[in-house]
Amino acid sequence: MRLSASLLAILPLTIAAQQQKPLGENIQSWFEKAKSYIPNAASAPIASTAAKAAASNVVPLTKDNWQSILTPSTSDPFQGPESWMVFFSGENKTCYGKCAELEQAWNESAALLAADPSAPKLAYVNCDRQAILCATWAAGPPTIWHIQLPVVQADQSKPATTIRIVGLNTTTTTARDIVQIHTEKMYEKRPVYEGALHPFDGWVAKYGLLTPLGYTMFAFANVPSWAFMIGISMFSRYIMSKRVGGPQQQVNQAQRSAPLGGAPPANEPAR
């Protein structure tokens, strides 16, 4: 408990002492000072403290609440866009069991970003538990989506919602790397996400088809591969039978309509 209290206490004190330094340098010094207070044997308590800090600063997104949460908190048209960082993680099914260390790094970065008044809001999605939401967004772990939500202007027009997707390495990404997405504006090195499946501005969303498409993609993703093979096999057999059976049926029909012998038809002269 003393160790956890010491770690949390140094963050505001360090900020007050280093207000004149750039934020990126402050973040780096926080890490170095924090390391001096953390012995190797105390990693578990620190991870627990970071997880508790993240729980209070990070909003979990679901298929039912994301549209109500990811909205600007102000209606002032003179305010700039509201920034969010959404961490897409997973477990054995979607992240193949490789996201555990990233989860810890995310929790530590959330605790550090909580001390920065200019930091974006944070949200979290577990694609194993929120598979439909991930299918709706066409998102997968491990990634961080940096989203800038615009405010409706005085003329009721709404600028485009800017999304940039930052991929994470499951073995090398640290809390410092995640913090620098904001402090160093690393997200600006990624292209702006555009297209039909844009969850805010894509034509699928504008026509209200985002959720139905998400359920459809989720259903297809859960169909076993052997079921697809059986369906393809049956369809190909049906097509081949139509191709081969068509000419053969015409021959059989002509043979059935031909006379079997005896007197010729009345309209044909006798030979």
C-alpha cells in the first residue's frame, strides 16, 4: 500500500515541478522517477494499482452504448473536436492470447494520461466479449483508434469525424509508446480512415445499416469452414448437373417424341 501511494503521489508533484518543460519530456521523466520507486518484486502490486486507475479513467464500450458515449461533451461550436483513444484488445479468440502485456501497458498509460489535462478521453473494447461491436466497426486487436469527434457548428453543419488507426506490437509496445500517441501526436503519422465502413461518416452508417451489417459479418465469421466447403460443393454440383443435364434432356426428349415404327404419320407420304 505504501508503494502504491508513493507511486501515485509522485505524479502531481512532478507535474508541478516541471511545468516549464515540454509534455513529452515530462512523461519521460515520470517513467524514470517511477522506475526508481518500483523494485522488481513489486510488479504485481503496481499492475493492480494501474488496473484500478484505468478502471476509473477508461470507459468500456459495448454494442449498446458506444453511440451514446462517443459524442462530444460540449455543444459550443467554438470548441475544437473532442479527442478519444479507443483500445481494441482481445483474448484467446481474437488476439490469440497475446494481448495480456498490452493490457498492462494500457492500464499504466491510462494512469499516466489521467495526470495530463489535455489528454484524450479513453475507451476500451474487448473483441472476444464484444464481437458484434468489433464486426460493426470492422476493427480488430491490437489497435488504438484515435478519434476526433467534431462539434456541431452554429449553422447545424457537422464536420467529418477524423479516425486514425495505430497498430500495436504485442511484444514491444510499452506504456510510454501508448502515451506518446498523444504527447508526440504519433497518430498523425497514420492515414485518415475513410470508406463505407466508417462508423460515423460512412454511407453504411448514414443509411442505418451499420448494426445489421455487423450482425451479418459476425454470423459469417462464426460459420465453420467445413460448412462453407459443403455449401460450395453442393452449389458446384448443382451447376454442373444443369450444364450436363440440359443437352442430355433435349436428346432424351427428341428420342421419346420419335415414332417407334409402323405406319408413317398421316401427313407423310408412304414410301
